[in-house]
Amino acid sequence: MNDLGRDIRLACRALARTPGFLVVSVLVVGLGIAVVTTVFSLADSLLFRPVPGIRDPDAVRTVSAVFDDGTKVNTFSNPAYTRLRDASGVFDELAAYTTVAMSVERPGGAERVWGMVASPNYFRVLGTAPRLGRFFAAEPSDANAAVLSHALWRRRFAGDPAVVGRPLTLNGQSFTIIGVAPEEFTGTTRGFGPELWVPLAAQPILKPGTTLLSDPSTSWLQLVGRIRGSPGVEAASERLAQVVAHLPESGSVMGRTRRVTLTRADQLNGPLRIGALGLLSVLMLACGCLLLAAVSNVSGMLLARASLRSRDTAIRLALGISRRRLLRQFLLEGLALSLAGALVGMLLSSAAVRVLNRVEAPVDVPLALNLHLDGRVAGFALLIALFLAAAFVLVPTREARRTDVMNILRNGGQTASRESTRLRGRFVMVQTAATLLLLTITGVFSGSIRKGLGTDPGFQVKNVGVGTVSTEIRGLSAPAGQAFRERLLRQVRSLPEVEEASFTSALPLGSTSSRTMVSREGADGGGGPGVDFARVGAGYFRTLRIPLVRGREFQPSDRAGGARVAVVNQALGRLLWGGDDPIGQQLRTGDAVYRVVGVARTGKYHSLSEESQPFLYLPLDQEYAPEVSL
């Protein structure tokens, strides 16, 4: 132990005698570890660490339906939800929720926030308790109740504990604050932090004139439940599929479901998970290259330092110190370097995590990355430090084992071995290879971006401006909101800089399109395929330069009370009518029947990499939508 303590002191003094080398090496190692641990923390937050605020997350599962054609959807109509909730026997409880944008009145104007409309048992299913007050119950009196997130409570009400019972104006309607969610609770969606919750009964209050609660054809609710007992996910899925098979519901998800899948509610699924895995894989590969460059850089400096210390090493060997003890001192020096670098890296990573958690990304939804440097991240940093220490000690160890004491003493320690020269060349090659690999990754990214920019989305991208118009911010009625939008559209079109303008309920390449069951009028066998759709105004196809291959687009005369008309894309036309001309054909969604007046060219609706997807366009003026994009 005395020798070990003495060797530790010698290692520290040896490093202190070369402060320039020490500072540069620690900074290089620290930067490498900081980048790697920050990316690891991001991966841990998005993929591995349980979402905070959910009790026993492995038992909490989301429900998805797989149709006969293999299409998988994770949204259901409210009638489908109530039937599953009341008849499944698989869950202790089954809850439903959807994400919505709402306006919150404040002095001087209104603030747009993202919240959730959820069933009364939503919080109970997730197993969380309120920070203040209570959560809503299945009572008519709670239809106008609101639960604030901890972030909104701190931002809007300065963390006032007397906030429970205060009025809150949402979409121009009066609500009452009944509780505040705990700080760590953000629901089940990773990376997304809803700012308030209202009960399902509030849906027609927030959006007057809509009938989503009773509409069996519109899928808009995500389902989450806590599995009863411990039957296993596969057994629970089979039991739920049996229940679904005995609940035929024409024109909805229920009537066409072949099987049901259950996935952990707090996990990214589908395209989100694939995208996150792809991005994180590339980031980790880039970090590995960066760390490799750092190791080779510091190892090269250690090799040069070992060459300069060759006379000192030879003298110590000549005086009788064992090569084993000399190697231990080198190991302690490498360990001290790597641990100091790990400490600097953790400090830098901690600062980066704080910045990332506070950063306001240029997106319309509140992010909740919840990055933390917990024990797992610290353990990961320690493993990297130990790996680096082992890598660093290889160089001086190799030199010490090959040291020719008499030759070095005769030449005054000024002669570098051929092996040292070759080793330096190898380190230069490693640094060059790591740099080239980083450049290759950059080139792949650039190529992907160029490919994406070169992909035809099916509509014009250049010289197109987008804005959101929400008439519910001031609680305008449907007639007043419609009149306001018409005045706004006339004023925008009158501007000399504007060539054309229109409204839509869902922008292309966005995530706000709705889904409905579509079938040929008079067809047998359920509700037809599930199809995404958007409500668009007159001039929409001209505005985005979406080619119409047949028929016409919507006209100002396609209004409520007139004949119901629709435009289908080529993929939907082929799906419903094969080789027949869709123009003049009739299709059904729920109880409504539409006549096809136009066929649009198939484009991209959710991502540039998607395959050809069927899509349905309906006239915006035939059914009022309180929030649209201009």
C-alpha cells in the first residue's frame, strides 16, 4: 500500500511537471467524453429510461388495430373506445386521450398551448397523483374542469398554491382549475410535454358544433390501459382480439380489425422509433469517431512524452526499479488523465444537458426531453474513462518494455527507436481515418438532405408562406368564425405580393391530418379502408400547385347545405374503383355520402420517404373547423 501511495504521488507530480500537456490532454478527453455522454443521455431519455410519473410502466399499454389489409392504426372513435372499455376484461381500466391545441386567455391577449382531452380515468390508469387539488372525475360537473401541468402552473400562476378553484378561459369558454399535475409528469408520449388536461366531456365545449363523441367513423382517440393481473402481453392481445371480433361496428375501426397489438405506452413506436434509432445511431457513430480521434491524439502526445522521458526511464531501470512497478506508474498516469477528463466531460455534459432541456426548438409543440445525468450516464462515462486509461497506458508500456537501458544511456537519451517512429505514423493514420469517417458521415447527411430536397412532394414548396388561424381563441361561433376567415382571405388575396391563398385543416408533410373509414357507396363488407383526409378551401390546389389529373377542385359554392363533394388522389381512386373513372362516383364516410368531382395527383402527405398513400380531400366550407392553416 505504501508503494501504491508513493506511485500515485509520483504519477501526479510527473503530470504536473508538464502542465501544457496535462491541460491539453484533459480538455481533449473531456470534450470527447462530454459529447458521447450527452448523446447517450439523449438516447437514454428517448429509448430506455422509463417516462417519469407512471407507476409500473411495463403494465401500461397502448392499443393498436391491424386491419385486414395490414394497415396499422393507433386511433379509435369514441364509440369504439367505450365498447372496448366496457367489454374487454383485459384491462383494469382503459383510458382514452388525444392531443389538442387550445387558447388560454391572459391579460393583453391569448396564449396558444398544447394540451390533452382525456377520459376521467386517464390519470388513474397511469398511476399518478396530483401535486395540488385533484384530477377530474366522471361527473357532469367536471365537464368544465382543467388540470394544469407543473410547467404551466409555474409560468402562468407563479406557482401559487391557491390556484385551485380559479377560473380559466379556454377557447373562449369558462373552465375551473381543479388541480396541478406533479412536476415530473408529462403523460406517456416521450419528448412531448402537454401543458393542461381537460375531460372528454369538454370536447364539444372546446370545439362547438363538432360531434366527435358520437361519431363512429372518425378515429381520433388513442387508448391506454393497465393490464389486469399478469396474463402476458400476447395473451392479453389475443383476449382483446376476441372481444373485438364480437363487436362489429359498421363504418369504423372495430368492423375491420383483424388483430390487436399492445405496446408499452411510454415507448416510441412506429416511424418515431425508427427515426430516433436512425438519428441516434448516426450520432453515436460520429461520437465514436470523435472519441477515436481524441484517443489517437492523446496517445500520440503520450508517445512523444515517453520518448522525451526515455533517459529518465532508463536511469530508473538502471537503479533497480522493476519494469512491473514502472508500468504501474504509467497506468496510474493514464488513469489520472482519463478520470480528470471524465470529470471535465461530466461538467461540460451537465451544462449541455441544462441548455438542451431549456432550449426552445422551432416547433409548434412543447418539448420535454427530460435529459438527466443519472447513475447510468455516470457509469457510462466511467467505463469510457477506464477504456481510455487502458488505451493510454499501451503506449508508454510498449516503450518501457522495449527500452534498451545501455543504448539510451550511451546516446544520452536522444535517439528515438524505429518502433516509436512507426508507432507515431500509425497514430497519424488512425487520426486521419477517424477524420475521413467523420467526413463520410457528413457526406451521407448531405446526400440525404440533397435527396430529400430533390424529392417531388407533389406540391410547390418555394414561395409558400404558412400561418395558423384559430377562431376559437376568442370563442367565435361557427358563423362568426366563418365570416372572419372569409374577410381575412379576401384581404390576404388582395395583397400585391400574394398570388393565391387558401385554407386547410392539415398541412402536407404535417402530423395533423385526420383518419376515417372510406368505402364505395353501396359496397358490402364493413367500413372500407382507413384513409387520411384533410378539409381544404377553394383554391387550395391552385395555391400549392397540386395537379388535378381529372375533374375540378372545390369552388366557393361548395358550402354547407349544398351537395357533398370530394376530391380523391390517384391512389385512393385506384383503391376504391380500380381502373374505373372516379369522377361522378360516390363514396361514404360514416353516415355521409360524397360525390367525387376531382382526382389529384398522389403526393407525399406525412414524410418524403413514404410509399404511395391514398388520401381524401373534403371541402372546408361544408363543415366548420375552428382552427385552420392559411
